Amino acid sequence: MRNYIFIFLFLLASMNASSQSKKFHFVQNKMGSPFNLIIVSSDSLNAQTLSNHCFSLIDSFSHIYSDYDSTSELSKLSINADKGYQSCSPALWELLVLSREAYEKSLHAFDISIGPLSALWRIKRKRRLFPDSTTVSATKELVGLDNILWNDAEHQVLIPNKNMRLDLGGIAKGYIAQKVINYLHQNGIDAALADAGGDICMGNAAPGLLGWLVGVNVPETTDDLMNRKLLLSNCSVATSGDAYQYIEHNGFKYSHIIDPRTGYGVSYQRNVTVIAKDGATADWLATACSILSINESKWICNKLHAELFISSLENEKLVIYQTSGFKQYWEKL
């Protein structure tokens, strides 16, 4: 649902955290983008072993949640739509329930049943075509998490229409990055960072440092950063924007971030950065706050104890909106 490279992590700064511990940086392509993993440890062999386990964990989750993998559990759920209730593994059920909660909390702006619209716009963008309104309206009829039936006692769902498709793209990466940090913590690593293509979860900062430095893009750019960087630890951050994926029509840019309530990509020129307590929340909030109005976005983030920063291009001028607590995370100049 959402682009991924809008947060730039300063991986090479202060690589030696102290005489006893070092930052070990590992990267593999996972879920369609580079997955960066930093482990702070005094034992290089242990760091390497743990990183291998982390990447295996990512693969196992991806095989459950991916809508690109036709053999994934999620894909099978969609393929068997309208064939009665289907049982879910504990891992899939947990993320589906989190997605259902996000749907309600986001005023229905975040909706994992958006799969048919995602597929439509993905195809049209590749062909540089703009879908006609009749096609968009017909596809939108297939979207709506309210239409899915839930059996909470048995961990089962019923998808009523064979053409409905679920898409966890706006929550799964943050969720998986958080699982990686949790796994490392359980194995004695408290200072670590997991970057799932821009959905970043982090534990403690390396010894001697105040936090992890994270930069945020200026709207509509791929390389220009805000003047100040974020200094973060023991939280998660996600940023959403449309500098890479959009389609132009009649002088408007329609983002790849689709509003499930209208069927069209949002036409705001904004970047949204969310800081939250966990990766899944930061991930879906970044998507939802790219769709909702500024006031709705701030209201939801305040309610969930998350912090929000929106940089918006309005009449060719950069306008900043943020929740009151966001400023505490900027690096001190």
C-alpha cells in the first residue's frame, strides 16, 4: 500500500560504539526491499548467528503474510474466498486482528481488504493509464473489512466474495521488524535496529550514544532531507510519501496510497512520519495519516500515544504540521 524509502538511516556514523561492543550491520533483500539489521554486541560470531536466525524468521513471516507469494497463507485465504470459514494460523490470526483494530481506529482509512484496488492501480501505473470511474466504482464494491465475517473463538474468517483480496502491505513490514527486535531482546541483545525497507524498529541505542539517528525526506523528493534528524530509541518509526509511485491525470498526482473509501489514490503532496511504541502501529498509522485530514490524523495519533509529523507542499510552499510531543525527538542542534 505504501512506499518504503522515505526514511534514511545513518548506518555508518559511529560504527564503534565502545571498546567492548560494536555495531554489526547485516542486510538482505526481503519483502521486496533491503532489510537492514544492526546488532550491537561484543561477540561477532553471536551477532552473525543471530542475524541468520532473524532473516530466517523474516522469511517464515513473509511466507504467511505476502500477497505476492501465491503459496502464502494469506494468498490461500484470498484464493479460497467465498468457500466458507477458513482457519488461520496463530501468526496470521494475530496480524488480522491487529488489522481489524486498525481499521476501526483509523475511521476505516486503513483497510486490508483493499487488495482489488491495489491490484487495479498497480496495473494501471505500470501501463501509465488512468482507470475510468466505472471500473474504480466496481472495484471499490469489493472493498470493505465490514463485509468479512469473523469467528473469534475458532480463529476463523469468512471472505464472502470470491473476488475480494486481502493486502497486509501497510502493516506487515512494521509488524515483522518489531518481531525481529523482540527476538533479539529475548536472546540477550537490547541494542539493535531493524529496518524493513523504511519501517524501522529499534531497541536501546549503542552504549555511549543517545539514540539512533534517522533522517526524514522533504515531500516530493527522493534525496533531500529535513535539516534536522530524529534521535530515537526503544520505539518505531515509519514514513509515508509518494515521491516514487504515483500516476498523473489532468494535472493531479494520484499516490499509490489508495483511500479505500473513495477508490482513488490520495492527491495530497505530503510526507507523513509517525513515531509509535511498536512497528505495526507506526506502519499502519503512516498509511492512515496519509489519507485522513490533518486534524483527523493528529486526533488519532494523540489517542494512540503516537507522535506525528507531516510536511506538506501547499501552493509550492512547505507547511509543517505535528503533534505537540514530536519535537522532543529532534536531535539537539
